[in-house]
Amino acid sequence: MTEFEILANQSNSYMNNAVYQVAVIIGVFISFRAARIANQSGAHLVMKALISIFGFAVVWLNLQLAAWRIVFDQAAAIRLSELQESGTKLTGPSVQQIEFLGLTSADVTSYNLFADVPSVIFSLVIFAIILIGAWGPKLSLTSD
């Protein structure tokens, strides 16, 4: 593979990831809305449990997408490192990516669900909002 092909493959992976991220955003909106409706209408235990499970699935997908973004970076850096070790001269940004991640051609990618700390914190906050919205004290639409 050439440097361009490696970087194009990484770019395509990011675009696929972005499409799924849109699905996560829609899922978060649906979860927030369902939690609010369940809270205001006094939904029973089964409905609140289903909303919580759906919210967990949305948060889980968000964590997986964040983990895959790290794998994409690692895979590209390893491939670029292989290319550099074969004697091909790389551009500056590609060399910086290899140096930043500190990977060589002998390394392998690692899938870690909790590697992207900001995404983990963001996901936990979203899940807490869903749980509090569904299971918390009853909200009212009017100011009594």
C-alpha cells in the first residue's frame, strides 16, 4: 500500500464511524424524549426498564465507536511504520502520527472500550441523564 492508500483507508473508516455516530445522536434524542415522557406520564416499571436498556445500548454503541476511532489511528500508524521501514519516504504529518502514537510495524492494534476518556465521561453523563429522567422525581410541565 502507498501512503495515500493508507490515509484514504483511515479517512474512509472515519466516515463510516461518523454515520454510526449520527445514529447515536438520534438514539440519545429518542432516549431523552422517552425518559421524559415516561417520567411525566408516570409509566410503570417495565417501560422505565425498557427505556433504561435502550439508553444503555445507545451509550454502549457510543463507547464502541470511540474505541474504533483509536483502532483506526493505531492501524494507520502501524501501516505507515511498515511503509517507512521498507524505505519509503513519508510526508511530515505521517511521520508525526507514527511518532505521536509510538507504534512500530511489530505492534498490533488494541481495542479498549474505555481508552477515550472524554467519550467515556460523555457517555456516563448521557446515561445518568437518561436514568434520572426516567427514574427520578416526577417532573411537571406547568409551574405550580
